[in-house]
Amino acid sequence: MTSVPVTLGDRSYAIAIEGGLIATAGERLRALAAPKRVVVVTDETVAGLHLPALLGGLAGFDPQSIVLPAGEATKSFTRLERLCDALLHSDVTRSDIVLAFGGGVIGDLTGFAAAIVKRGVPFLQVPTTLLAMVDSSVGGKTAINTRAGKNLVGAFYQPIAVWADLDLLQSLPLRQMQAGYAEIVKYGLISDPAFFDWCEANAPALLAHDRQALAHAVAESCRAKAAIVAADERETRDLRALLNLGHTFGHALEAETGFSDRLLHGEAVGIGMAQAFRFSARLGLCSGQDAMRVTRHLQQQGLPAWPGDAGVEPSAATRLVAHMQHDKKKTSAGLPFVLARGIGEAFVAKDIALADVEAFLASDAP
């Protein structure tokens, strides 16, 4: 087993990366926290595939389960209220553990509910998608979406542990694997060009569920994120903001497509990263060769790399900029963008005129 520490003082925890983790969930929980009870929160898709195995692994805890609808629409005020009510009805206490068992939607929603029910009950992240394993389950960001935009209501609330059971990925469809891969290659594009080189060589094996490639990619991604979170937990410096590479463009695309299955989060981030590099090249910050290398690599893995791939045409530029105006990273000084001077050289730019962004979006087509 690979164990990656997230060092945050008395809120520190470890990310366990291995196959078969849920089969020994009860044993691991006893060693970790010895809770009195476990309440599992999952969605209908994951419940059908993996919930019996998890509940079997939790033998001895008499676990309860709360099953929610699958999909981005579940990250809402309505579902948050219902989940909080369900947790309170189960009489969950601070001696119990709430276990988030699903992708990013379940992890974000459950983590937020755990943060606010009884002013905080312990929760454990057991991600079931590649994207959640390498990104959303790590770092303590929890949130729901609102009509104004994505992840605008939430809290920083760290889990007591993250269990990345690689066996759970065997049932993941190719499209979900591709969406998760976008968040993996992001770490190479931010600050590790050697890892990007590895991704170029090994992405096909990873997407084909090769265990060795998956284990390496998940571990490297978690190490990179854990180091950033430890240095800038609440994004008060520019360091954690680098993890938003592709997200300002990507969240606008998600809003434009109605936060629907038309464009998965990882797919939106993939387009957004390609846009960030193409926009950087347009501003003369990085070479056009690097920008096209990123675009080409995403396309080779079957990911969308242009807004038009998701049915968003250049004519939507004004609306996309309007969506960006609701970005949670916006300050009184303006909206920061994560741009790049090259592959592995991302930085936060705080002096970008939205008129320039709109002009770029209006022309960003193959």
C-alpha cells in the first residue's frame, strides 16, 4: 500500500492507495478512529455497483446508508438540506463517522454536510472515481452549486482519511476515466514537466486500467496536491490557486452547458487547461508549440480540447465571461487567471482584462 500524508497539524491525515481497501474497511476504521457507528452516504450508481461490498467490509459496525441520486444536480441546497435531515434523523454524533462513498459530487456534498451538522462530525472520503481520487477527495474543499455558479457555498473541512481503492476503478466507464485523467495531467502542467512527459508515454495504459500506471498516477497526483494543501490550506496565498489551472474557463463552460452530463467536470477542466495555454500563447507568455502540445495530448486521450467539442461556439463568448464574473476566486481587484509560461510553469495572473478574455473566447476555435 502507498500512503501519502497530508500534513496539517492536528488535522493531518493519510491518503491510502491500494486495491481491496473496502474489503477491510472495518478493520481499518478500528485502527483509525474506533467510531461507534458509520453512516455511509453514496449515490444510486455506486450503491448498485459497490455498496454491498463496502457494507460487508464494515461488518461489526451495523452501518446505515443514505443513497442519493447520481449527478451534478445533487450538489444543491435541496439535497444538502435533505442529507442534513437524514443525518440528524440517524442521530449521528461526533463519536460516529460519516463515510462519503462516491465521486466528487458525493464527496463535496457529504463533506459540507459533515462540516455543518452539529457543528462538525468526522467524515471519511472513499472516492470511487479517478477524478475524486486525485483531486476532490484531497484537501478539504467541500461545497454545493447554486444558481449563481459552481461551488459557491461551502466550507474547508478536512476528512480524517482518504481511501483510494484502485479496484473500484475497474467498473468506471472510459468517459469517466478520461475525465479523471484531465485532473492527473494537470499536475504535470502546473509544475512538473517530467510528470507530463510520463503522462504522454503512459496515458493509454492508464485509461485501459493498467494497475501499475494507475497506482503511479494516483500516488504522484496525491503527493503533488498534498504538498500544495499543506503549504496553503485555505488558498490565502497564490500556491493553492495553481490547482485551479483550467477551472476558470472550465467552470464557465459547465455553467453554459447547464452543469449537465453534456460536459463532465473533468472534460470542462481539460478544455479549460487547453484554453489557458492557448490564451497564454496569445498573450506571448508561452510558445504556441507548448499550447498545441497540450491541446493535442488531450485530444489523443479522447478528451475535448475546444469549446466547440462541447457544443459551445465562439458566439457564446459574452455569456462565458458573464459566468466567470461569478467565480468564487474573484476579488475587488478583479478575477485572477492561472496561466502558463510553459509546460510545468503555471502562475497566477491578476492583471488580465476581461475584454481580452472575451476577444480570445470569440476566436478560440480549431
